[in-house]
Amino acid sequence: MSKVYRIGIIGCGGIANGKHLPSLSKQKNVQLVAFCDIVVERAEEAAKKYGGNEASIYADYTELLQDTSIDIVHVLTPNISHAEISIAALEAGKHVMCEKPMAKSAAEAKSMVEAAKRTGKKLTIGYNNRFREDSLYLKKLCEAGELGSIYFAKAHAIRRRAVPTWGVFLDEDKQGGGPLIDIGTHALDLTLWMMDNYRPKVVLGTTHHELSQKENAANAWGPWDPKQFTVEDSAFGMIVMENGATIMLESSWALNSLDVDEAKCSLSGTAAGADMKNGLRINGEAHSRLYTKEIELSAGGVAFYEGLEESAPDIEMRKWIEAIEQDKEPVVTPEQAYVVSQILEALYESARTGKAVYLNE
């Protein structure tokens, strides 16, 4: 009989209820047994819906970690506490999935990598866009060498007007930044993963506080308070890798642009190119003629497993549990996520100083 993994949830807000809990509840060999939130009513509500009458409820995560029967912890709190809670959970003998970004700072992210190595427990970060059908297909093409050597890429994370006005998204102290660390991180992770290139050399970035100061602005989630908008509204950057490959990153919650797309990338290789902006398209040259090929994906952009429809978060959770069960590396390794954090921090530093930032020297 296969083991049933007991899972504790730390942070029972939007990302827990919108992604982790629905997808974990579909897995066959897990049991949601503990729920923690500083607003205890949120923990109680999540426990009632997903944990049943036997679930434990906590307001203090340190008390949850004392339960030796818990195998896995999901850290779904604001960025400022990702490292603190993840490291404590690893040291308490739990495997950890932490939501993206890995941490508020690169130093904290590095400490998480070290804690995972020290404890021998598995650590992964919630970059669920890797598990979309277009992402999985494109990754196979990249691994098969069909694009050749990828030397130029774009990481896309642009919204016209979709500023998250709830929670702590606009609070720089708790989050570490705005759209760059929130949605730019997804696009950057996806791009680095496709390129399989984690050796950044130099970074140049800019941040902008242009539209954030507008009163009564049009917005998908209602107008924001300019006084509370302490993070950037847009950030852009160039990342040059050690082998000379170049990535252009664009991220914004509010930009006067109709060219919007989120958690997508465009790749240019020596053999072919690819982009995800209008479906999945491959472009190249054959027999002295240029071609563009559109890849047909399943209806709705979903994948299937054993005849069941799976969303990207469903696949993410299944693969995570399989990594623990089969004692193999998770799809998103902590080392990869650390490089994302390194680059994000360097982009912010470059924007502050107006100078390029060199890494790994």
C-alpha cells in the first residue's frame, strides 16, 4: 500500500484557495491535515472545506511544525516570510513547497538552498507556468535540440491594467517589489528553464512609478490608492549570460500598451525560433524558405493524465508528490529558483544605482 503524505498549509489566503488546496485535494495519496494563518478564521474556513473535522488549526506556524506526523509543508505567505518559514520547516524534517518568488532577497534564497542540502529534505518553488501544455511541449522541443543553441530570448509579463489591490501586493517592505517580483519572476523562470541556462553574467534594469500615482485609475480589480502603491508599476531589464546569450525582460501591472501577455517567452536559436504569444508557434528556415508552424494544443490548453483533465497546478502538485515518493529532484529545483532571485535582485539594484550589476564574479 502506498504511503499517504500528510500536508500542512501555512498561509490560507488567495494563492492557497485559488491554486494549492484545490489541486492538492485531487491527489490520491495526500491528506490535508493542518492549516495555519495569522487570521485564524481563514485557517478555519480552509480546514472546513479541505481538511475535514480532524484537521488541526493554528495561528502560529511554529506550533504546526512541531507535529512530527506532517510530511510536507506548503509555504503560502507574503514574500517577506518565505525564507524564515521554509527553513524552519526543512529543519523540522518536512519537505517544502514554497510559493514564488523563492524569497524577498537573493541571500534568503541562498539560505533556503543551503537548508535543503543540510537537512536532506526536498524543496521546490511554485512556478506553475512550467506545467502548462504549451510550456511542456516547448520544453521537449528545446531538450531535443530543435531550436539549436538559444542565444536570444524575451520574457513577457505585461498587463495593461491589472494591479492586484488586495493583500500586501503594493507593500514593498513585505513583498520586495511589484510586478517584477510578482509576475516577471514567472516569465524569467520559464525563459531560463527553456534555455537551460543558469549562468547570468551582467544585468541592467529600470523600474518605473509612472501610472501608480494616478487617482481613480481604471483597473481590473478596482482603483488603487496611490499612497499605498509603494512598489514599481513597471520594470524592464536585460540579462546577459556567461555564454553571451541575452534575455530581455518586460514586466508591468499597468502599462499603456495593447501588446499584453503574461508568463510567456519568445526564443531565438541557431536552428529555429519559438514564441508563446499567440498560441505556440515555431519559426525557421527549410529548403531556402522561411516557415512558421502553429502547434495544435488540446482544447482549453489543458493536459490529460490517465484520462482525467488536469490544469497546470494539478500537474505541478502531482509532479511534486511524485518527486517525494520516488526520491527524485523536483521539476523546479531550489538551485534554479535561486538564480531567478539573484537576477531579480540585480535588476532592482541596477534600477536604483543606474549601473549594470555583475554576478558570479
